[in-house]
Amino acid sequence: MKKLMTDLIAAIGAVAAALVTGTFALIASTMRRENNEAHAENTVLLRSIDERTQRLDDRTDGLVVWSARHADWHANKGDEIPQP
């Protein structure tokens, strides 16, 4: 009878451990999947921001070149360009 009770308690403990471990594994898997999806969404967003920032940078570079040429044009005409 004592052996039967010991075996029963061991079996219940094994089932409980399996349930707890399985539950944590399921939660971890779900969180990992959601985390991967969030990373993918953020990667797309960051690439979009990078592309827009690069376009602004290119346009700013063009403006700097134009401004320098325009300042030279004024300088060659004898116009005084006020300095900030």
C-alpha cells in the first residue's frame, strides 16, 4: 500500500511538472512569435524612415550646392551678401 501511494504521488508530481513546463513553453513560444512579428514590423518602419531621411539628405545637399553657386553669382556681380 505504501509503495502504491508513493508511485501515485510520483505520477501526480510528474504530470504537474509536465503541465507547468508545457504551459511555460507555450507562453514562451507565443511571446517569441509576437516578438518576431513586432521586429519585422519595426524593421519595415525603420527602413521607410531611413529612405525618407536619405531623400531629405540628398535634397539638402543639392540646396547647399545651389546656395554656394548663388552666393558666388552675387559675389561676382559685386552684390554684398549679408553674413548671419
